[in-house]
Amino acid sequence: MSTTMDVTTILRADGFSCPSCVAKIEKQVGRLDGVRSVRVRFASARIEVVHDPAVSGVEDLVAAVARAGYGARPALA
């Protein structure tokens, strides 16, 4: 049993322009260990990720978005 609580991290996305881009991001980020859910909000260019930060941190999430071919950075509230 894990003692770490899941957190929701919000990223701002750059460079995507269509629903298939959203699917690519969700698939790539969703592959990470510790990720429970991924939701890309196309209209606001936000990526909401529920994850275990002890397993996959913010840097891992940003790197996964980059592997999908897009940019991302932590949102400032």
C-alpha cells in the first residue's frame, strides 16, 4: 500500500491544434507509471494529470508531452 497521495498537476500545452493531437498527448502521458488519469482540455490548452508524484513527477509529465511532439510547462494557478 502506497503512503503517497495522488496529486493533480496542471500543465499548459503548446503546439497542438486538433483532436488527434489531444489523443496523442493523453496516450503518451497515460503510459507513465503512477499516472491515474489524463485529461487534455483543447479550448484552454490545459493538461490535467492525476498522478503519484513519488513515481512520476512534473518533469516526467513534461517529458512525456514532448515525446508526443508538443510543448508543456507547469501552469501558474
